Amino acid sequence: MKRRHFVAGGVALGTALVVPAARAQSKAAIPPQLAPNPAEFKKAMADFVGRAKPLETGLKLEVPVLADNPSAVPVHVSVTLPLSDQLYCKELIVLAEQNPSPLACRFQFTPFTGSAEAAARLRLSQTQAVHALARMSDGRVLVARQNVTVAASGCGM
């Protein structure tokens, strides 16, 4: 057997083994496109609000207007009403309207918490509105909304 035939056979065998595996990996590595889910957003909003009339005062939502990193958008939510043992925030949620799973985070508080504020980083799938809702101990629901423009990064997000 000549060296030339041996090397050619080895290359052919290596190619035969590597190419199918590379194709399988490339197909598995491509995630399916996740579409916005407006029905789930409306359901999450309705479930939280219930029969209460949402009030657009008393809740402060801080989100950058331009999110240059859509994988980690900083969000800070705080209740601006004076809180006491009788009036406190029971629960606070953040919803990302155009995300496939709109409920981004949920926080629960007690009268002993002292203040009702939370901070988190969200992953946003596209330009959209971010909503914050707070359920108070007296049954009121406070809402705040901020539009966020998502700038795609250079790595193809």
C-alpha cells in the first residue's frame, strides 16, 4: 500500500464521519424562532388585575428607553405611596409585552418589608413595552408602563 492511498483513505473516512455530525449539530444549534404571545400577556395582566381598576399613580418604573444589550435590560420598580402596616404592597410583577413568555419576574412583600421596591435584569426579545403592576393590601392595583427600544448587538442578536 502506498502512502498516498493510505492518506487519501484516511481523509475520506474522516470526512465521512465528520460531515454528518456537523450537519446534525448545525441543525440542533439553531433555536426555533419564538414569537410574541399576546394572548398570554393579556391573560397575565387580567389575572393580576382581576376586578380592580388599575391606577396609573403610585408606582415608579425605571427602564432605559434604549436597551443596547437586550440580554440584560435593567429594570427598577418602586411603590411611591406612603406605606404602613395597614397599607403595603403585597405583590409586584413585571411583564414584557412582546416576549414569548411575558411574565418576567414576580416579587412578594409583607408589612415588615418596609419598602416595596425591586430591581432585576430582563431579556427582551424585541422593541416593546415593559409593564409593572403592584397589588396593594387594600385591593388597589397600581400600574406603570415604559416603551423600550431594543438595539441589536453586533454579534447578531
